[in-house]
Amino acid sequence: MTDAHETGGNSALPPTPPPLPPQVADAGPRPVPTNEGEALDIGRRLFPEVGSPGGPASLHVHEFDLGYLIQAGWPLPVDPTALPAEPGGSNIIIAKGTGEVTYIPNFPPKHAVEHYHRLRRRKADAGQ
């Protein structure tokens, strides 16, 4: 018999953000966004529905030189001092030129963009 603590099912905590999957989200044809609205539409397909049980409270778009950062806003926990049931989560970046979707850690926008730039440099250095 397990209890909620062992399984991470503490109902007093906010919904768990999506887990961090492999770097590239897909390999098929991708829509290429030309503005923040189109990037947000793509982002809506990659996160649970906003306001749904277990879904984010909001989605935010931050445009930068190479793409669009989509960040999910999660509801505040009932008990802000409680530990999360499952740590982690991720944001996505949609590349402006190709539409490639990359999952990155849940960093503040500035740090998320810097992380993405480092990933792109490493990928370019590796000849990919």
C-alpha cells in the first residue's frame, strides 16, 4: 500500500510541469512561426490545455534573435512552503528559421535564451 507522499501525489501542490524530454521534440515537418501569435499556437499544442486539470495557468511567449521561448505559468501552490511532488519542468523554444522545437530547462527567460544559444553553438561545432 502506498500513500500520496511516496507516489508524489500530494494534492496540495501545484500540477507538475511536463517532464524534460530529449532535446528535439519532433523530426517531422514543422510549422515555422513568423510572429509571437503563431509561436503561441504551436506552444499550445505541446503543453496541456491552459486551465485544464494538471495544465498550466498561462503560456507566455518571449521572442529573441533565434526563436520564440514559450513558458508555462503554473498555479500557485496551496502551501508555498511544501516541496513539489515532482521537481523539474521545461520550456520550449521554437526556432525562427526551421520551426524546430527544443525543450529546455525551466529557467528565467534570459537564462533560457543563453542556454539555447549554448546548445546551438555545440550543435554547430559538432557539425549537425
